[in-house]
Amino acid sequence: MITQADLETLLLTFKVASLATVFMLLLGTPLAWWLTITRSSWKGGVNALVALPLVLPPSVLGFYLLVLMGPAGPVGKFTIWLGVGTLPFTFAGLVVASVLYSLPFVVQPLQTAFAAIGQKPLEAAATLRASPLDTFFSVVLPLAKPGFLTATILGFAHTVGEFGVVLMVGGNIPDKTRVVSVQIYNHVEALEYREAHWLAGGLLLFSFAVLLILYTVVKPQAVTR
Amino acid sequence: MKAGAKTRICPIEMINPISARFQLDYGEFQLDVDLNLPGSGITVLFGHSGSGKTTLLRCIAGLQRAPHAYLEVNGNIWEDSRRKLFLPAYQRSLGYVFQEANLFPHLSVAGNLQYGLKRIAKSAASADLQHILELLGIEHLLERMPDKLSGGERQRVAIARALALNPEILLMDEPLASLDFKRKQEILPFISQLQRELNIPVLYVTHSRQEAGQLADQLVILSAGRVQACGPLPETLGRSDTQLAQDMDAASVWQVRVSGHEAEYYLTRVAFNGGVLVLPLLDAAIGTPLRVQILARDVSIVLKSPAATSILNVLPATVTGISEQTPGQSVIGLQVGDQPLLAHITRKSAALLGLWPGMAVYVQIKGTSILN
């Protein structure tokens, strides 16, 4: 059966994934829009950088994040200067790592959705006195709604499913950084197969349900990878 | 400015509220125009595809930026590349109707109509929307979403959306190109009527002779990014030296008035300054203004008035120009009373007749068609 400890990891996972999704949308929306409309020579580089987590072993990303956010790293020094201490092995650190790791799952559907809108509605808005910013909110966002739905679902689900980065950056601290995927690992290590089954099966069902929704309700418009 | 660039100023009117000069170079395509246009009526920008007419319209709208540009509308300078002045499209007082209606799919018809209205200054005099809706016959569509409209309805909503802002100029980019013949005929009269009632100058891009002949007060003929000819419709169409005059379906358009009927022969007489033309019987009151199109290939030239001919329309004319740009074909410019006329004849016929500018001849007109 699901134990109290298991429930706590579920709740924590949900909190991390929700917060990370919010930050990914806030960060990913302007980023995806910029990538859609820019003619800058930086475009390719930024695109590659955002997509890196798709191909990189999570341990590589986790390793560099540890180094960067640790007390000797530039980010770590900055957070110490801010007075919030270092991020590794904290809830906040886990969220930061999750955002970077799952960002392509938000940016790419948004980019696809933005590109699908094309130039024409933007030009129509311009001839109807809407400034570019106004156009973004009154035309681009409503027309990209399916893309946002896809991005939110994929970003959230992928964050729930991560393991390597979480283990490296977050560690395995009950109530602070121990998420479901890590808890399953703990159960298996302790040969508690029954408990592992409950969580693993739950995660499997959750992931399947999410993808089912994506492919039936939202339509496979912008599902990448 | 590029050296040696030949530009043409159009002497359409003494006062030209719209001055447009654009030069841009895309390698295989160059645009180089210098136009002064009147602040009223419908000006048709006519040309084959690739002639630069849409590019010119987009430059005027500010949707495209030319490196060398000057644009003035009613005393306001919208663009001046020498002073690095470029008003973005959304700050220009214009209406734009796209080739495909380009309505916002996420807004209802009413939402589309309101979109621009919400964004103009409250003080700015907005047009009488109700009146526009009535003119275009779309009042009953307000609640519908754009994907539930027919092509013709969509385009009428797009026209209303542009006009609702009471713009200083209305730009229309082949607004009927995506519609079938029946829908076109449904919208064309609206455009003339709108222009007359709202008195907003219209710049209308098309490659259709039918639309040009039916709508234009002024005609600008573009070819390879340059202005080939411009001026009032009949005079410009009647020039023998344009690309347009060489085409198979080249035609002249006459502005005439119904002067009488010969009911027993099913004929209608129409008059112009300098003569009378006989047409198939029309259901139109005496005095009704009409536009008649005469294909250049339906016009033949004789030196003396024929004593007997089955052709009813034989009129005295003066040769004004001869152009020989197509092998074997001569394009003859003529003047009949105050109406210019084009004739396509073979090069041999032109040589045998010994035509020269200023020569008095007779023209036989085999066929005519009514444009409106």
C-alpha cells in the first residue's frame, strides 16, 4: 500500500512540477516568441541550447548545475551574496534544475504553435492599429492556445518523470527533495517491490493518461520528440 | 537614389494629397516608383504578377520597408528615408483589405469589427459602422465565427473592418482574387458604392481587366517594378505603348450615357462626346451612365466610310499612336470624339493602310460589352 512517506513524495513531486511549469511558461513564452520571429544569427545557438536537455544524459546536466550552484560556482556565489545560501539539495534548487531540464518540452510546442499562426494575422492586427505588444496579447496568445495546453501538460509531466537531475541536484532528502521517481528507486534498493509497484504503476498510468489527453483532446498539433 | 533611375510623375490632378516614392532592390526584382495620386476616387494599380503592385501597396501600408522611400498622405509624412522616418503600420491611418479576408479566426464577426475600433483614439471620428454594415449587407452575420462564413461574406466583413476606422486611405490587395465570378459580381458594386458614399480614396491592386475597367477612376499600370503609364482610366487604357495594350485581351473602356432605344431591333443607343454607339438592348433609363468595354481585337480600321456593312458601329477616328512590340501585330491608338480606342491589326494591314499619327480613318467596332 501507499505509505505516509510515499504520500509525502507525491505531494512534493506535485509541488515541484507545478512551480516549475509556471516558471517554464513565464520564461518559455517570450523565449519561444523570440525564436519564432527573430532573424538574429543567435537563433540557431539559442535553439540548440534550449534543446540540449533532450539529448544530454541527465547526470551531465545535474553535474554542471551542482558545480554552478555550489558554493564555489558563480551562481552559488551570487545566491550566497543574496543571502539565500546555496541551491543544491534544497527545494528551490530542485525547481531551478527542473525548469532547465524540462524547458524544451515547453518551448518547442510553443514555437510550433507560434510559427503556425504565420505572418498574416499579425499584419491584419498592425493595419488595425494594434502595436506589436498589443498584437501578441490580443492575437498571438489566443491563437496559440492549443500550443500552451500542450506545453503545460508536457512540461508538467516531464518534470514529474525526471530522475537523474533530481538525484544529483536535489539528493534524497525526505520532505525536501525526495520526489516520486527517487522514492521508487529507494523502494527497489530496499527490495520493497510491492511499494515500488504502487508508485511505479501510478506514474505509468499518469503518464499514459496525459499522453492520451494530448493525442485525443488537444490533437497531435505540437507534440515534439 | 540609384543613378539614372527614371521616374514618372503622374499628372492626374493639380492637387495630389498622396505622394509615394519607393525604391527597393531584391536582386531579381526592383521596385522604382514615383507616384502622385489624387485624394479621391478609386485608383487601380494594375499589372501582371511580378509587376510589383502588391509590393508597392505593402510599402504604402508600412508592412514592408523600402530603403529609399518617401510617403506623404494628406500633408502627413508617413515615411522619409532621408530623415530615417518610418511610421510603423499600426500608426498609419489606413485600412487594408487582404487577398484572403484574413479575419481573426478566434473572434466573431462583431469581434473582428470591434478590434480596430477599440484601438483608435476615442476622439478620432470613427465611421458610421451601422451604415457600413447596411451597405455591405452583413448586419445579420455579427454573431457568426469567420469559419462559418462564405468566401464572399468573409471578404465583405474584411472590408467593413477596414472601413470602420474611417481611414484616410483604403488599400485593397486583390480583394476578389480568391472568389468565383458570381461572388465577385456580388461585391464589385459595393466597392464603387462605398467609395462614392464614404469618400475615402481607394488604392486597389488587381491583375483583372474586368475589375480595373469596372472600378477605376484612375489607372496606374505597373510593369517590372516601374510605372508604365498612369492617368484617368480611358486615357491610360487607350495608350498604345503600354505592356497592357499588347496583350491578347487588350481593351478600351468608354464612359457613355444611354441616349435612346430602338426596341424593334432590340438595340440601345449610347452617346459620348463626339458620337453614338449602338449596343444590344439594355434595360436602362435614358441618361444612365455606363462603362462599355471594347476589345482591341474587335476593332478594325478602314480608310473610307464603308457604303454598306453589316457592322453598325462605324465611327470616324484619328490615329494617335502606333506600337509594334509583338511580331506581326500592330497596336493602333485612336481617338474617337473624346474617347481613346485601341485596335489590334496585323502588321501587314497597318503597312497597306499606310497609317501614321494624325491620320483620319474610320473604325468598325464588331463587339462591345457592358461593365456595369
